Amino acid sequence: MTGALLLQGGRVIDPSRGLDQVADLLVVDGKITAVGAGIAAPAGSEVRNVAGKIVAPGLVDVHVHMREPGNEDEETVASGARAAVAGGFTAVCAMPNTDPVTDNQAAVGFIVRQSVRAGLARVYPIGAVSVGQRGEKLAEFGEMVGAGAVAVSDDGRPVASSHLMRTALEYARTFGIPVADHCEDPTLAAGGVMHEGLVASRLGLKGIPAAAEEIMVGRNCLLAGLTGGHVHLCHMSTRGSVELIRRAKAQGIRVTAEVTPHHLTLTDHACEGYDTHAKMNPPLREAADVAALRAALKEGVIDCIASDHAPHAYDEKEAAFDDAPFGIVGLETAFAVAHTELVLGGVLTPPALIGRMSTEPAKIFHLPGGTLAVGAPADVVVLDPAAQWTVEPATFRSKSHNTPFAGRTLTGRVLLTLVAGKTVHDVGAPKTL
Amino acid sequence: MTATLGKDLVGLEHLTPEQIRLILDTAEPFKEVSERPIKKVPALRGKTIVNLFFEASTRTRISFEFAEKRLSADTVNVAATGSSVSKGETLVDTAKNLEAMRIDMVVIRHPSSGAAEFLGQRIRSNVVNAGDGKHEHPTQALLDLLTIRDKHGRIEGLKVCLVGDVLHSRVARSNIWGLTKLGAQVGVCGPYTLMPRGIEELGVKFFPRIEDAIEWADVLNVLRLQLERMEKGFIPSLREYYRVWGVTPERLERSPRPVTIMHPGPMNRGVEIDSRVADGPHSVILDQVTNGVAVRMAVLYLLAGGRPELADAAKRGAE
């Protein structure tokens, strides 16, 4: 027996089994071996008192940009995985809009190898839908799945061709993977840099109308209905999208959806003063959209939270709003932002939040994890729901610091992250890994 | 000193009515300087000003340059083409290099909205926005306000309608802020495709038809229609635009009152405005150009720390 660890007296939350009680959790040989009251520590095991803390399955993020290969100055699989575990994530899915594009089995295998070498969070590659993400020819889904891909997506850009999307949904059925789409009508969104509305009109910035997203959400739901394929809708941002998803789910269409912490908490007013850290695609929308997204997440119309972690070098964001790239980092703030705004804000209970950040995303992408079942790999996170901290981007493990939450005081902190029983992040330790 | 402008003039949205009136009132004594045989006062002697133009401009750049020279400032013009800017230098680097040369003011025109504010936050020198993307063009709106005040003796209570491509117009945005702050009623008129979302929430009345706008307005400020708007599909043709929205003598004749005609230039005669209107008795288009120099002198003078009550003395060189 090696590396036994007993987490004693925490609030153990396991949405996969509807568990929420004060209990001990024992990890032996990288697996969860017991959950319950009064577990005796085996000889030689480490015992940690986690009373008052939450013990939960490791968080799962189905939408992360690792920038490797191609932009290793902004992020690598290793630095992204380090940021992930610091944020409580034990599994993340890497989008394929790398350079070159992750659109074949060799490229997918490279991500897997880099993940294993880093030995931190599990990094699951997502393969491209189309060769080169050019939107023309299907990539080799079968070979990519064989090499370790868990989904396909052309994220960063939409699958513009409805015919290609239809084919992708049909072809993916054989391999049981979701097709994740960045929903955006490219002709409506062309040149836009923020939400189309009064703020954009005042700032003189070209807007991206809500309809640009909703048209593609509607199309994707119709095509999923037509094909029986599983469409996963990335980073939903509008109240209209919520209604379309609600209707599709009621019809039994295989559609799942994610929402980011920033779309759940910020509006287009964050763009005032031309703050490029509020520039992302889809853009931050209006208060009514935020309210609808929160309600949809609570109801389950939207299945999960995903960070859309999008690292950019500091000098790229140091530009006029039109010229700055889209996207913000999110791995190290996702839990605390969601906990502060949604749990303390009365939208979700702690078990519901863990469900939306761990159990549900694992389930819809068919990933191991999201559970504290006995016998499961010990991907576990210990969270302090009372700890307050201030976001200081300079302390991020990510190579990039582009966040609109800098300076915010948040409540809820990741104390300890275990991947397969191995401690990969530990605030209590003298130096984090 | 009761009101000052602060470090930069980025736009009119965040100015108070008092600050706008301060600029207009300070411009009054400077008007006369341009009427003299020797058009020069020493108010900004020893100050260095860079005119940093990332977009082609003739009239605005020349107007600023005259304003600077008539205040005795030393000026340098930097155009985007042929400079390091066109070699991929970022706005930040351009700004820092200028700062390192110890300049006092930058007049910037840039195709990106927010560029002037961006620059102002990063350098110690005063920054004057000479037009940023589709955001603001504050000195144009100020000269429009001054011209309206000259013509009508007041701004408060007047009905001023901006006609044309409001969506892409920084002139329109600055005019909306300036006019509403000084108590005018503001209208906008043009095709729905060229109107910004939520424009009426800014307290602006929208007229789909030019006939209704003319019937309502005391002043029409006719915006330039960029030819590329047709190429990008916002309107089907210039010919149709003229027929539906063109400001013509026939349409103006039906107005119950004489309508003052303004245009920020350069004009597309026969597209947004008929030549007979542009050259007609109610046109103040060239007065706008004249006032542009005085308004820019006032802005530069105030930003440089000039005391408004001494503007009259400053022009005599007695400060």
C-alpha cells in the first residue's frame, strides 16, 4: 500500500450519488477506497483534518485553450495543467485551434503525451471537425478518437457550413463523441468586437448581435434532431439561445450546452473604457442574458460551466479594442467566481455547483471522474468555501494573465487537488507543485 | 479657475455642460486672431505638439495645424503611411517613443474607437482626439456647436437633426452628446441600416423619412456618406440614397421655417446634399470651417493650462 491519505471530517459532496454529508474519505493506491463516518486511518497514512471544508470530485472543464503547439509563450499543456490543478480542475479538454491545428491522430497523441509528461491535470484532446479547421473536409474522427480525442470541435470559429455540420454529427455517432460548436453566424458577426447594443453604440464599436449566436444554436439543434448526433454548444451567451436549447431538449434532441463564469457574471458594461480584458467571443451580453443563463444553469437547460480559458500575451491585449484578440484566462478563477456569484448569490447550492463543474461535464463528454464512488480514481478537490482572496494575475500559474477579474475579492478557495491520489496542488504545502 | 478640461480631450460624453461652454466661450476671442494680417499669438510658445494621424485627413489636420501655429506652438506631423506605424509598430510603442522625445501634446486620429483614450492613459502629455474610429470627434462637434450658436444666438431649445450614416459616424456621436448637454433637441434621420442599436435611448428622436426631419428641424447637420457603405451593402445605390434621403431645395421649400444647413465635409454633392443647398443662403458650411480653427485654438490653449479669463489677453501677447 502506498500513499494512503485520509481526509477527515469534511463536507463530502458527490453529486454522482446524491451524497452531501460530513464524512471521511480515504484514498489508497490512487483510488478512493472508503467514504463514510469514522474511517480508521491505515498505518502510515497521512491524515488531514478538513472540517469545515468541502471534499468533492475534481472539477472538470470541457473547454480550455492550451496554445500548444504554436503559442507556447502564452500557454503550454504543462502550464495550463498547472493552472488547472490550482483552480481545482483534475480534467480539462484542450481545444484543437493550435498551430498547427490538432486535426489528426499524431497531433492528438502529442497532446496526450504532453499531458502525461506534465503529470498534473488530465488533459484530454479535442480533435478538429475539419482538416485545418478550414470548414471544408472532415478530419479523421476515428483515428483521433483512437489516439485519445474525446470530442471534435472547430472552436475558435464556427462550423459555418450546415452540410459539414450535418455530416460531422452523423459521422461522430459511430465513435460516440459530441461535436462541440462555437455558435456564430460568420456573416452577422463579421468585424464585431463586442455585444451589439447601447454600450457598443456609445463606444462606437461594431457589435455582434445576439442573433448571430442564436441562428447557429437553432441550426445545430435542428441538425442534431435530423441526424441523432450529439451536439454540444460552447459558451452560451444569450437568453434567446437558452430558449432554443430548452425547446430542443423538450423534444428529446441530443443537445448539451456550457456557459462560462464570465457570461454568468459580467455584462457588456465591462467593455466601458475600452477594457480589452472584457473582449471575448461570444461577447459579454446584457443583464437579462446573465439572468437567463443563471436560471438555465440552475434548471439544467445548460448542463455545465466551462472556463473557455484563452491565454494571450500581455502585450497583445495592450492595444486598441478593435486590435486586441478575443478571450480571457479562467482556470484559476472559475470556481471562486462561480462560488462567490452563484452559491453566495443564492442561485445554486454547493452540491449543484459541484454538479455543474464536475459530474455533469464528465458525464456529457464521457470522461472518467466527476464521482467519489469507491473504486474510482482519486481525482479529488478540497475547497474552502469561506476563504476570501483577491485575484492577482501576477500570481497565476498560467503563463497568461488576461482576466477581467483582477483585483476582485472572491470567496471560495481551492486548498488541495489530487489526481489519481497524487497531490498536485496543495495550498497548505510550503511550496505548491 | 472654476472649470478645467483635465488632461485630455477624448470626447464630449464625459464633459459637463460647463466645460463645453468654457471651450465655446474661450473660442470667441480666438476667432479674431485669424482675421488679422499677422495671424499669430504667443500663447503656446515653446510647446511642442505632434499631430499623429493614422488615417488620411486633410481638413482636420490642417485646421489643427493652423490652430497650433497661430498659437505659436512647434508642430510635427506624423502620418501613418511611410512611418514606423506602417511597419507594424504598436500604438503603445509609438506613444512611448513620442513621450521619450518630451513632447507636450498629441493630436491623434486613429481608425480604432478608443485609441485616443488608450493613448491618454499611457502618456503624460495632453491628448486631443481628432477622431477615433466610430467613437467621437469632439472638436468637430464643438465647432458645430459654436456655428449653431453664432447663427441662432443660442443652442438650448433648438431642434437639430443629424442626417445620414449615424452608425459609422463619430461626428454624430459627439454632436449628440454636445447638443443634448447644452439643451438642444436632437433628431437623427437615415436608413435603418445606418442607425446604431439603441440610439433612441440616448434621448434622440429618430426620423425614418427626411421629409419629416425637415419639417421638425431648425438645423440639419448632413453627414458624409462614405462610398464604401454601398459596397458593403448598407444601401443599394447612391442614386437611390439621394432620391430618398438627399437634402434638396424642393424638400427644404416645404419647411415651415428656414433650416440652417451644416455639413462636416468633405461633401458628396448630389448624394447626401444637393449643390444648391450646400451653396444656398442658409448654408453655414464654410463658417464651420472657420470656427474649427478657433475652437481648436481654445481646446489646445485650455489643455495647456491657459486661463480662460486671460484668453483675450493671451491673444495680445500680454499674458
